[in-house]
Amino acid sequence: MKQEKLPLARLRQLSEHMPFNRSLGLRVAKTHEDGVTIEIPIRDDMRNLAGVLHGGVSATIADAAVGIAVLRHFGGERACTTVDLKINYFRPISEGKVVARSKLIRVGNHLAVGTVELKDAAGNLAGFATATYMLLEWPARIKIKK
Amino acid sequence: MKQEKLPLARLRQLSEHMPFNRSLGLRVAKTHEDGVTIEIPIRDDMRNLAGVLHGGVSATIADAAVGIAVLRHFGGERACTTVDLKINYFRPISEGKVVARSKLIRVGNHLAVGTVELKDAAGNLAGFATATYMLLEWPARIKIKK
Amino acid sequence: MKQEKLPLARLRQLSEHMPFNRSLGLRVAKTHEDGVTIEIPIRDDMRNLAGVLHGGVSATIADAAVGIAVLRHFGGERACTTVDLKINYFRPISEGKVVARSKLIRVGNHLAVGTVELKDAAGNLAGFATATYMLLEWPARIKIKK
Amino acid sequence: MKQEKLPLARLRQLSEHMPFNRSLGLRVAKTHEDGVTIEIPIRDDMRNLAGVLHGGVSATIADAAVGIAVLRHFGGERACTTVDLKINYFRPISEGKVVARSKLIRVGNHLAVGTVELKDAAGNLAGFATATYMLLEWPARIKIKK
């Protein structure tokens, strides 16, 4: 049986339960057939020594973009945990927001893999990531209240 | 001419100028011949849906651990920017702190590569990362005040 | 000035000058606006213990798919060398051929990054890779005869 | 119960059953508490356009170095398959052999992760890799004859 995918409102609610995402102001902007678009508005406390967005914020949003896509894919009924994240940085982001568009390219029995395009507010490609999540089958450690 | 490496006190000072590191409470704990040890005390606002440390915080500290090692290696005289970060997650971290020990394994003319062991407060290996930095030769975008 | 891209016939000729590609029977099947499609027919001497295509062959074709796309992008006028390859394996390939479709997603001053979809003969996605090439500016170590 | 590790002679025998390893002349040189050292003598048919060792051969030996370490770790009693390989290339190898020393840094219930140092015949570090293997629990697809 195919799981019903989570609607946007529900995904937004869930993302508000994740403390680190919330502290970064992460927002689910859109859902797609194969993934999601999320964004983080840039704040001054997210910058690095060079004054641009810290790579750690981009890594966080890339990780989250695939995690939220997996969550949605399984209708919130399956827990998952990142086992691997790889991110390439192309250009610095200094203003506005960072936008991450994830696509699930593989959902297996144990692992799910997604790609992520990272863009700045003007739509320039700023980075690219691949994340692998392990799908947990055991009594999930998280209980999502409905 | 070999650059003189930055001492611990100076590295700590620099890390305080990086807004995102500061907002995470990142601390340089130790310098080594080939890298640094840095740590972030875990706060509740760094957790994910499962209640453990968000992978984005681990990615941030891994990225920073290599960046700070490169900064130190060149005596703070050379700017650098992450071009690639790859991180494997082995086990969740729920309490205490996350500790990152970086080692520069390659410093070339254009690129520097470092590995990072991520551990929890008890010393268990929680993850492993590899980061590649591009060494900037052009008039550096950052000016580090001494 | 924008470099003229290499035509298919020229790319094929070049690929025949690469001993390892030749020994694997690598063939350039198609060029695209943003990359190339190449393939390797599976031979029994390319299998692993499980009897399926060795991951090293997939890694080789992924690496080559981006390298050939870079070669083409610069009209064969610029040497390049792989600095980083990351590949995810989704499903084993046992018969027919392995097909790699590369896309250059970033061409900077020093680095070029491409993604690769790996498919089996039936068109099933068997893996996904990202490769980073350094663009060499110094007197190239290779001289491509025209 | 802890599995007895495979001795060197047995590992060598197994590696001879892997067609692609055999066709590259891969040899298990040494076993270690935490991994193995394997090597491939460089032949002219392993070169790329620049005349140096093709990155695909290095990727193959990196993949194999972790796979053989996993095989040994479980006494040959457990099948495994690569899910992810990441390799950084530092310097070209032109003569002699490529040597890969793997270390298993994580063996979990489902995944095993190893790092690999790639060196040339003179002992110079030529690259670094991380590979993730999925441990197969189902009736293994391979049957290793003893």
C-alpha cells in the first residue's frame, strides 16, 4: 500500500517541532511530486568570517530538505536518520535567503537518497548536495502527534 | 618561507569573530601539529525531531574544524572557502557536547583537505567527515585584525 | 570568448586515446547541451564476487562522464584532473551495459562540477555521482593532437 | 559471538574469485587489526589521457580495500554491497603501483564505513577515500566456497 503523502500545512507544522530548524527560521515553501522546497532567511548571526552565509547553514538546510522530503514521502509514518551528507559549494550567499529544492532519487527498503539544489534569492545555483537517510523500521524513536 | 602557525589564544579570538560559530557556542579546545580540536556544547535549540543533535550542527562543526585548521596552518594570512564537505553519521548525540578533531591531510597550491572525527562527550565516535577548502590567492575578501 | 564545444566524432576519437577507457570498451554515445552520455558494455571480467558489475567500473564511468563533458565544454583546449568523486550505488547491474549521463552544473575559474546518472540497459537508475574537476591553467600536461 | 577474521591466505584466495579485481591484478598485501593493505601494479592500459593512473583504478582499489576489510571482519560469512564511495585525489600516480590501506571506523548493524589512504610506490599520499557498505542479512547472494 502506498502511503499518502503529507500536505504542506502538516509538513510546516512538523518542521516547527524541530528545534534547530526553528532556531534557524527554516520554512517549508512548497511541496513537489518528488521533494520539497524549503528556505532560510539569512540573518547576521549566520555569517562566517568573510561575512557571507556560513557553510554550516547550507549543510543544515540541505540535510533538512531531504529529511523533510522523506518524512513527506512516508506520510510521517516512518522515522529516518541521516547517514551521509555531501555538499558542494559553488558561490557565497550574502543577502536575502538560501533556498533548497530536494528531489528523492531513490527510496529503497533501508535507504533513501535525495539531491538538493541550493540557490540564493536571485535563483543563482549556490551549491549542490546529496543526502542519504536510513529508514528506521524499529519502533520509531519519534512520535509525531497528529 | 613557512608560515608561523597561529597560537590557540589567537585562534580562539578569530573564532569569536565568526557570527555563526559564536551563535552555536563553538570553542577551540586544542591545537595539534596537524589540526585542531573544537567543540560545541549541546543546547536544546540544536535538537531535531528525534530529540538528538541536528545533523546540521555536526556538519557545521566539521566544516569549521577544517577551516580553523587551515586558518592556523597559514598563520591567518590566507583566506579560504569550503568547496566540498562530506560527512558520515554513525550514532546520535543527545547530551553534553560534540567534539571535532580535524587533521589536514593535504595542503596543495589551490586546495586543502582535512578529515574530522566527531565524538560525543564520552569519546564515542559519532561521525566522520572530509572537507575540501579552496585557498584564495586574490586580495583576500577578509581582513583579520591583529 | 566562448570556446567551441567538441563534436561527437572528436570526443569519440579522444576517448580512444585514453588507455583505461579503451580497455573497458567505453563509448561516447551522445552529446548534450550540458554534458554527455557514455556507456560501457558489461563483460564477465568486470564482475565482482556477487557476479554483478564491480562498483569500480561504475566509478570509472562516472568519473569519465564528467571529465569528457569538461573536455568538450572547453573544446579540448584545457586540461583537467579529478579532485573529488562521490558515488551512490542504488542497485546492481548484471547484464547489458552501464550508461552514464553527465551534466555540468558548475564551471568556475578553477573547478568544474558535474552530476551523473548511472542507468542499466533497461533505463533503471542504478546510481548517482558527483565529480569535481580542477581546471589546469599551467602549460597543460597533455597535448591533444587534432 | 565474535566472528573469526579471515587470514591473509584466505583473503587472497577470495580476491582471485573477483573477476574485475583479477583483471586489474589486485593483490592483498597485508592484513591489519582494523583493515587491509591491497595494491595494484600500474600497467599502461590503466592510464588516462594525461598518461597517469586513471582515477577509476584508484576508485576501484579504494572500494575494494573497504569491501575486503568487511569480508575479513565477518570471517567471509556475510555478504555486503557498496552504497557510497567518496574519493579525493591529491596527486597523480605515474609509475610502480597504487597502494590502498583501509581502516574500518564503524561497523553497525546495517552499515559499515571504512577510510582508505591511497599511496604511490614511494609512500606519498595520493588520495583519500571513505566507503560505506551495506551489510546484507538476507540469504546472501554470494556463496563463498571454502
